[in-house]
Amino acid sequence: MEVRTMQCSAKAIANYFLETHLKKISHLKLQKLVYISHGWHLGIFDKSLITDEFAEAWRYGPVFPSLYHEFKMFGSKSIDRLARDLNEINSRIFIPSINGDDTQKIELLYEVWNTYGNLNAGQLSELTHQDQTPWFQTWNRNPGMRNLHIDNDVIKAHYREKLREIEENE
């Protein structure tokens, strides 16, 4: 199995957290950490962290479908392996990862873990379900609908507002 750098996939971001904190992360917690990382990246840098798919509004919060399908078999148990992907050109399985030279992304993910890593999956879910969060807006505008993309502009605006609140309190 080859290791391949994919800077902007949900699986590469998930693998950062799994490599750093293996055996401490459930599927639900991982989904929320990847989503929060994506949100802060949009809010701070005005660019998507994850470009291979959109976060979707599901019943239990924001979900990246590729991560759901990769790790659903773990249920609420800790994930014990890295995400994998298939190279469609040569049919080889590879481990998506972030380029080690991409210090901006690595520093952001480090800060996300330091800020949110001590929270459990339920607490992270509560954060993403609060009134007027991007998930809340998307889910409540279209009750019961499935596979709804959470618009990156809505996510960006939410995390920019959170950034302004932090800066005002400093």
C-alpha cells in the first residue's frame, strides 16, 4: 500500500487526527473535528480545507459522506485504522495524508485538537447543533431532506463571526 499526499480530502484531514491520536477517536467525534477544522480554515484563510466533497446536513450533524462510508462499521467504538482510498488510474489502495510541508494546515489542525480534542462526541455534536450554526440553518430550512450540502459560504460566515467574537474578547 502506498502513502500519497492529498492535501484537500476529508480522509487526509481525518488521517491527521487518527495518526496523532489513534484509539481515542470515535466516528462521530472524527466527523465533528474534520468539520470544525474545515470551518476554521474557511473563516481564517477564506479557502476550503476540504475540496473533494461538501459537508452535508444529516440528522446527527454535519457529515462528510466519504468518512461516513469509511468508518461506519466502527459505530461508537474508537477507530483503529487510517482511512484509505483507491487510485482509479492504477487501482492501488493508498493512505491519504497532508503534505508534511504544509505548516499552515498542520498548525490549524493542531490548534483544533488543542481546543476541541478534549470534548467527547456528544459535546462536539452539541456545538455543531446550536441555534444558527450552518448545520442548524441547513437542516431546519429543509426538514427531513437528506444529503443536503452545507454551503461553504454559510460555514465561512459562521466561523468568521466566531473569530470576530474571539478578537473582541482579547
